[in-house]
Amino acid sequence: MNLPPRRIAHLDMDAFYASVELLHYPELKGLPVVIGGREDQQPALHQDGSRRFARLREYAGRGVVTTSTYEARALGVFSAMGVMKAAQLAPDAILLPADFDAYRHYSGLFKAAVASIAPQIEDSGIDEIYIDLSDLPDDTLLLGRRLKQAVREATGLSCSIGISPNKLLSKICSDLEKPDGLTILSMADIPQRIWPLSVRKINGIGPKASEKLAALGITTIAELAQAEPAVLQTHFGRSYASWLHAASHGIDERPVVTSSEPKSISRETTFERDLHARHDRAALSKIFTALCTQVAQDLQHKGYLGRTIGIKLRYEDFHTVTRDFTLPVPTADAAAIRRAAEECLRRVPLNRRLRLLGVRASTLSASNALPDANAMQQQELPLATR
């Protein structure tokens, strides 16, 4: 029996967080909008029904851009950029705080819409998925259009889709015609469509690897495909060099994994200013409690219990430490998570200012795997011996 040729799609929502915000504030469509503000920078509603939005030039702090509209990107503002730097590039851009509850809601909507047409889905993040279309009888172009229409009807948002024989190529393709793109690629198209691109377009080649490749005179995927395997192996080691060679030729045998278990669930926050454990105790305590509560809610929402609770601290000099504590019984209870996280805090020096605090739950198990877990997590649990 001959298997059908592989047809793998990568669906990426267009400027997802910013696009969700534009549903709430349609008057901002067509304007440069940046997501990454503080909660106190929510739009102010005037008596006449109009809104006043914060501008980038008004921001002061160490926040990081979560995402931006394509109009803001045209001005040089991209995700992971410091908000203060973004303000230098686009001082008049609108600044909005992130609303992750809304983003998770719309993420669920678009994934459910896709699943109603093509159920073989690999969840790759809040705004992107891989879809195995191989067993579906529909024409590839029509199927891509159906998926895009289903997403738009369910969310009011646009997405970009790349369809090719594998995940690696489809990930590249979904970015070629953004926004609202649909790109279909065969292996025969690689020399014309893929090889002229920068090596950074290959998911898995990061800044350090691209710098090393550039030092070897390799900046495009075509140059990588023509590189001698022995040269790559000398500079990158056998395993990574072999992958680089295969990736440059569009070879990727990875399956679409329709079920995967998370290894951990975490929440963290970077402070607007460095906080001291003693002088800013009240503020830190409030943030710490909120993080523990958020981790508990995430566990409950996803149907997991965590047995190992950890913390992450980053000091003012960027030195980072982590500590873990294992409970006798897995839990999704905020109070139990906070008590365990407090035990972790007792094992780290708190005599320096902090710039980041995080809480993590790991050693996860499904909440329905333990019949009496819900009852147990409500009890005052004794902490495990260190």
C-alpha cells in the first residue's frame, strides 16, 4: 500500500497579539501599535466615548516589546526589543499592555476552527500550529483557502499558511507572503524559492550559528547547501553539521506530533525597577503571590498537577539562580505552590536587588490520574524534607 505524499502545513497567526488588540480597538487599524506597556497604560475612556492611548514616547522603564503591528515593524520596532529603544524609533506609536487572557481565548478559537477541517494538529505555541494534511482528499490550494477562511470566521483575524512536504519548509513558507499569505511549495521549488534566503530563515539556526557561518562566507541557504560537509563538521560537530546539510536541501522527516506533554508550567516577570527583598518586601510579596496563583490557574486550566515547585531569581547584575522543592503529593493549589516556593526562597541570598522573579511547576501528572488528588491538594500539605 502506497502512502500519500506528505502535505504539512504551518499556520501562523499574523501579528497575533496586536491583531487581537485591534479587534478591541478598531480605531487603531493602520497605525503603528506596540504591545508591551504596563497595566497602568490601559486606554483612558473619555466622556464622549473616545479613548486616549498611551504613546511610546511616554514610556519609562525596562519593559520589552511583546509584538507590534506591521506598521510599527516598518519603523523598525520588533518583538523582544526594549520598549525604550522602540520609543526612539517610533515615539508616536500607540502603546498597549498585553492581555494574555484574551490571547489564549482567541488561540483556542482558531485551533478549534482548524481542527474541524484537519484534526491532525501539532500545537507549536499560542499563535502557530503544524497540520498534517496528507490523508485529506481535498486539493491543496482549496484546503489552504478553507483553513484561512475558517480561522477568519472564528476569530475575525488573518493567518498565513505555508504548505510543503515537511515542517521545516512549511515554517519558512508561512513567513514568505505575510500577512494573510498562502504559500505552497514542492521540493522542486527549493532552488528558486528557498536557496536565495538568509540562513536565519531556517528554524534552528540562531544568531551564534549564523555568525559562525558568515565567518565561513555562508550567508544564504544556497551557500549552505553548496558547503563541503567536512568543513561544516569541523566547525559545528558531526550531528549539527549533518542537520545543517539536510536542512539546506529541504530535508526534514519529523512527524506532526498530535499529542505532547509539557515538562513544566511557569510564570515570570521582569520588574520595572530593581526591587530589594527587604526594602520592597510588600511589592515583592504581592508579585510572588500573583505568580504562584497564575501557575496554579495554568495547571488547573491544562489539567495538570505539579510535584516539583521551583523559583527563578535574576539579580541586578544579571546573575540568575534557580531552586527547586519537591512536594510529597502533586498539587495545583496556589497556597501549596506558594509554601513550596517560599521554601526555595529560603535557600537563596536575598541581600541584593532583583530584576526578575519566576515560579515554575514541573514533574507534572494529569489531574485525573490521581482519583483523590483534588481532595488532597486542598489540605494543608506537609512539606517534603529537603
